[in-house]
Amino acid sequence: MERLVKVVWVLVMLVVLGGLVTGCAAGTGKYSGDEPAGFWVGIWHGVISVVTLIIHIFKDGVRVYEINNTGGWYDFGFLLGVICVWGGGSGVSCARSKRRKKEDGEWDEVCSKVEKKIKRKMRDWAEAEPDEDWDEVEKKLEGKLRDKLRRWAESED
């Protein structure tokens, strides 16, 4: 019995909400050339555009977009409303950003491992040859690494 009451309550709320939304839908004749729809109405029509589109499919008297509008400001509001519902393109950039962070993390891990290995080899070399001029060795090593990296990067193209 309790479940039936919940279902009936949800259905009543959907009908009331549907009535409210359709009462404010675009293209219903509520606005005219004397009183055009403005910026705030454009935002509302953008927000309810999905619902209005569904209603428009079944009822010819309702349009998704209000024809009697103020022009650019209504259009701007409409687009803001649509973006509020659909979210713009930020989801794509977020996914790209997550992928880039993952790749950066992988590169950081590789760089850390390479750095540790080079330090270990350098330490072993320093212990094997204590009288070596380490400033000169450092310059040679940097030069060789730059050359190898440059050749590697050019070969990838």
C-alpha cells in the first residue's frame, strides 16, 4: 500500500510539473510583436528546450524557440539555458584533461625511474674512478643525453 501511495504521488508531481513546464513553453502564442520574449525568458526556454521538443513532436502548437523575441538578447539567454542543461563542451575537455594527467603521471614515473638509474650508475662510476674530473663528466653526459633525446624525438615524426 505504501509503495502505491509513492507511485501515485510521483505521477501527480510529474503531471503538475509537466503542466507548469508546458505553460511556459516557447511558441505558445503568449508573446507577440508588442511584448516579445526577452533575455530571461530565453534562458527559461533554453532550460526547458528538451521538454518542449518532446511536446512539439506530439503537439504542433508548441515550438522549441519563441519566434516573437527581442533578438540577440533572447538568443543569448536561450543558448545559456541550453548550456545549463547540456553542459556545453566541458565534458570533452575534462576527459582530455584526465587523459593528459594520466599520461603526465606515466611520464613522471618513467622520468623518475630513469633518473634513479642514472644516479645509481653515476655513483657506481664515481666509486670506481675517484680521481675523475666530475664537472667534465657532467658536461659530457648532458651533451650526450641532449643528442640522444633530439635524435629520438626526430625519429618519431
